[in-house]
Amino acid sequence: MHEWRGKSPNEILTNRPLDHSSWHFFQARSWLDYATREDAPSAIHYAASELRYGLEYLLFQLLVLASESLSLQEYRQAIGNPKRMKKMLASPARNYAKLAEFTKVVVSVDPQAPPLHFWNLNDLFRYWGVASEFLHFAGAHSVSYSRTEWTAKAIARLDSVLNPLWSNITDTIGIGLVKPLQMEPEVRQAWIEFKDGALAKNDLIRRLKIMQPGLHARRGKTGWQFRGRRILQIPKE
């Protein structure tokens, strides 16, 4: 993706879609920039739509990443239902929040680890709520579109969400989790104790630091393995 600033409506509309949530955030930034430059209230709603769509796509990406497998039934339940996706991410089989916290610690103690971002589900739903504010009737024209201060506040409101989102995306290589089935035996044991509450975070940090020489020696020159996960087709029963 290229520079999102200074684009015309036609350039935004004809921007070739990419199979990633970040593409929708790029579109949202482009529309909001246009709304700012041209004082175009309609572009605010376009930005909000792309923002919310991108957030729901991001939730689905997290669901795929946190799942060992995703059934056709789960896939269907996820479509158009972000609250359902949140429940699925919090289920014992996935335990996204805990696994993300564990992965964050694993990455923090290893200088060879890639720069990743770990999304907080409550933050994502707060952003979703902000986007949703501009996908409903905004009130009489006399107190919304025709007032410069309404446009300015609306742009600032969406920008307060898009700025941290975009910063997190561009400052890291993306999202990632250490999958339990792919963990080294000692790391997996630490994960089991951590998720069950038997190992405190500070103790986890100390244990992982002690493990580093052995883990580095075992991985050798290959180091960290980056393996993307993406659903390329609809799951089958």
C-alpha cells in the first residue's frame, strides 16, 4: 500500500483490494483525509464504514490465528457477528487474551524475536463503537452537516481511533501468536502453568530468560520461523 494522503475519490474507490484488514484501515485513512481537505461530510461516513469493516476483519484474523482449526459452522457464526467472534476468542479452546499475553512475554525476552503487535479485544470493540457512531442518523442537517464544528469533531473522533491503529500496524510486522502445538516442550510447559494460573508473569519472564541459550542453540541459524495463517477458502465440514 502506498501513501494514503491526497487521494481523490476515484483513486480511493479504484484502489485494488488486498486480502487483509489493514487495507480497509488504509481506505478509512484516505477517506478521512479527503473529508478533512474538502470539508466533505459524506466521506466521514465512508471512512467509518471502512474502519468498522476492517475491525471486524481483524477480529476474524485473530480468530483464525488463535484456532487450531475453524469449522464451517464457526465460520458462518463469525460472519457479520463481531460479538460472537469475541466469545469464540475467549473460549477455553482459544483463550486469545491469555495466549497473546504469553506470546508478548516470549517476544519481550528474546532479542531475536520479530516486532509484533498484540491487540486488546476491549480496545478493538471500543474502536468499533466509535466507527458505529457515524453509520447511523447523525441528527438534523442544521446541527450536523451544515455546521463546521460538527465535521471537525467527527473527523477528530475517527482520527483518534485510526491514528493508534495505523501506528501499530506500520510499526510492527503484524500480529502473531506462539501456537501451543508448535511450542518447544519447555515453553509449552510454561504456557500450561501460566494459563492455569500456576505461574506468575514475573516467574514466567525469569524462566523464559533462563531458557534462551538452549532455545537459540536448538533453533540454530533458522531462528524464528514466520508462518502466516489465512483462510483462502470457506471451511468444509
